[in-house]
Amino acid sequence: MLYLAEVQRKTGFIGSGKADFKLLACQRGDTWTGVPGDETIAAPDDASYNAGALVMVELSNNRQITRHYDAGRPLVGILQNFSNQSKKSKSQEEEIEQWKQSLTFQSQELNRRELELETRQEQVEQAEADLEKLEAQRQEIESSQQELDQLKEELDRKHQELQGAWDHLNGEIRRFEERQEDASQNAGLDEAQSQQLQEALERLTNAVTPTEGLREQLNLAYELVNQQQSLLSERQQSLATQQQQLDERRGQLQQEIETLTGHWQGWHDAEAALNSRKADLKVQQQTLADKQADVQTLSQQLQSQSNLYQQVYELLNTSDKVRLSDKVDVAALDALPLDELQKVVTDLEKDLEKVSRFVNDQEEELKLEQEAIDELKQRMEQVSEFDRLQLETELAEEQDRYQMLNETLVGQRRNLLEREEVLSQHQAVLRRRQGLATEEAPVNVVDLEPILKQIDAQRQQTSDTLQQCESEIKEIQARLDTMKKEVEEKSAELATGREDLKGQDLQLREKQGELGALEGRIQILTEVLTPLQEQHDGMRQKLDDMSESLSQFQEASDYQLQAIAEVKQLISTLTSHDASEAMSA
């Protein structure tokens, strides 16, 4: 089984002790789990790792080490795999979120469609109810029309009967006139003839049909038609009102659509501006990356110059003939007693040790700061955009602390080197006087001061350039922070605006559906009311024709009754005349 372990070494009296492996984590399948407790295993003899190093250890079933190797490269692979899985997981989460948004929008669209269908269903049901009412009214009109047709047929039959009676009366009158001519000597009528004429007149009178009942039924039919016309007028007025409302709402909807189109255009313009700003942000990020690369190069160059400077300084330990300057009076040192010279060298060594310890502590702290900066840079490559902003702030703070500490160490390093120079020259004189250093031939003293000054000048120039680049990085970083904040705020604003516009668009679609339903209802009512109005107009025209025919029939009946009365008066006169003549005779 594979374990991740930390190398531990116990410090003994004469050096470091034997190494142990402290088990930290265990691999189980594709996952790593922590090892509880402080379990340690003795390292084999070939384990030459330094204390604190991380190693991979393979253990057998009996907890024996079968293999061990440095954990640097495997850890990098594990971290890369974790980073890839994190990115994949984030991508899947984003995809799931997109699916959720899509499903939410589809659910809203289905709810809107369902509501629209329910509204359409209610409107269709209402239209069907109205249609049933109108159908019932149409059936009443047809029933009234059938009754009127029956009345008209009865009126025509009565008219024919009356016409037959008139024809019979005219025949009797002609026969009477013929008889009157045959019996011109006799001016009157006998009783049989008078009786026969009276009976004919009675039959004719009874044949005349009264029109009051027909007129009453016709008036009832007119009243029913007027009621139906009133109902049709109300429906038509309501239809006209709905049509007007439809036109107004359609115009208002068109204005809202134009307004929303303008808002969408503004949103797209803002999106284009945001994309341009994002492009500028990428340019600034690339510029920052280039500057950071320059800083890295300058840092390496400055480190190389410092190493060269240190190597030149190390030449001071080789001989007293190599020096930086004339700060040490060699002749005065040669005149000192040897024990006093030894004491001076010992004091200088103690003083140098204190300064060196302090400078080393500062160098260690500077190294830790650099490691923290490198760690932050690595983390920035693996985190999200939001976390990167926070890490960039931490990176800027760490870089500021590093720069301040580095500037402080410049003078301390120079002071340390000067002390090392003085000590080196004193030690060289002491070794020479003690006979530890011999010279085969006279050698001139080499002054390293010009070389070190030139190296120091180059190093100072590199440091100034590095500081300028770091200052430019800070300015670019500040601009980037401002631009990122602006881009994030604008992105959030555009996202909110997009959701708002999508909501308005959905509302307009619902309004379009409502207008479509209203338009369909108006169309159905129009298709129903138009033929009903035509049938009603035809019915009224028939009633008007029947009223005119009834008036003519009434006029003819009145004329016939008047003629019958005149004939009766004539018969009565003739009968009275015959009776008078009979009495005179």
C-alpha cells in the first residue's frame, strides 16, 4: 500500500540520527485519506533524505518498506489531477446550473402555455355558451317565422274563400239583374227572391274574415323580433367595444414591443462594450504577466550579481595580498604584539558572528517571503476568477513586504561584507605572522574595490530597474483591480438586465397570447352574429310584407262589407216597394 510520509531525524551529540518515516496519508483506490495518530516507521539505511522532506513509501502487508522515493513529482501529479478534477467538477456544476436555468425557463414557458390554453378554453366555452343562446334565439325566430307562414297561409285561404264568395255574389247579382229585366213590369221582388238574396248576403258576410286576430299575432311577432334585435344590438355593441379594446391593446403592445426592442439593443451595445473592456483587461493581464516575467529575470540577474559579488569577497580569505581597499593598516598590524593581534581578530570574529547571525535570520525571512510569493502564484493558476482576485491582493502585500525587507538587507549585506573584509585582512596578517601562510615570491596586493564597485553599480542598476518594474506592476495591478471590479459589476448588471428583459419578453408573449385569444373570440362572435342579423333582417322584411298584405286585405274586407250593406239596403228597399204596391192594388 502506498503512503505519503515525512522524514524525521533525531539530532544527536555528534550529528543527525537515523531517519524515520512519519506516515501522513494513505492511498485507497483513487483517493487519499489521512493516517490517524503519529505512526512512524524506521527508514532503511539507504534513505538519505533531509529532515522534513516528503517521500512516497510502499508498505507490504506486514508493514515492511518495499520501496521509497521522493514525493515531489508524484505530489505535483496528484495536485494537477486534483486541479483537473476541480476544474471538471466546476465545469459540471456550471453545466448543471445551465440545465437548471434551462429547465426553469422551460417550466415557466410550459406554465405560460398551460395558462394560455386554459384562457383559450374558457373563451371557447364562453363563445359556445353565447352560441347556444344565439342558437336558441335563432330557433325561436324560426318558430315565429313558421307561425307567421301558417298565418299567411290561413290568410291566403280566407282570401280565396272571400274571393269565391264574391264571385258567387256577383253571379247572384247578375242573375238578379237578368230576372229584373225579364220582370220589368214588376218593380219589386217576390218573397222567395228576397229570401234567396238575403241568404247569399249572409253567406258573403260570414265569408269576410276578421283581421283583428291576425293583427294581434303580427304585433306579437314584431315584439319578439324587436326583442331579438335589441339582444343582437347589445351583442354587436359589445363586439364593437371588444374590437376597439383589441385595437387599443394591439397598439399599446406594439409600442411595448418597440420599447423592449430598444432596450434589447441597448443591452447588446452594453454587452459589446463589456466585451471590449474584457479584451482590454486581457491585454493588461498579458502586460502584467510580461512585467512579472521581467521581474523574475531581473531577480535572477540580481541574484547572479550578488553571487558574483560574494565570490569576489571570498577571495579575501585566500591571502592578505587581496583586499578591497586600504581600510586596514597592515603596517600597524605588523607592529602589534602577536597576542594583541590575536585578541583583535577574536573580537572581530565575535562581532562578525553576531552581525552574520542577524543577517542570516533576515535572509531566511526573505527566503520564506519568496516561497510564500511563489506559492501564491501557483495557487492563482488553479483557483477561480473570484478567488484569484483575493489571492492577487495577498500577493501584492507579500511582494511589498519582500521589497521592504530586501531594501533593508542591502545596507546590512554591505556592512557584513565590509566586516568580513576587515576580518579577512586581519586574519591574513595573523596567519602570516604565525607562519601559517608563506609566499614563494613577492606578490603585489590586488585591490578588488574597483571590481566590486562595478559589480555593485550593476547590481544597483538592476535593483533600480527591478524596483521600477515592481512599481509598474503595482500600477498595472491597481488598474487591473479597478477594471476587474468594473467588469464584474457590469457583468452582474448585464445579467440582471438580461433576466429583467427576459421577464418583460415573457410578459409580452403572454399579452400576445391574450390578444390572440380575444381576437379569436371576436372572430367567432362575428361569424355567429352576421348570419343571425341577416336572418333577422329577412324575418323583419317578411313581417313588413305580411303587414302590408294584411292592410290591403283589411281595406278590401271593409270595402266588401260596405258593398254588402249597400246591397242589403237595396234589397230592403225593393222589398218594401213591392209590399207598398201590393197594398195599393
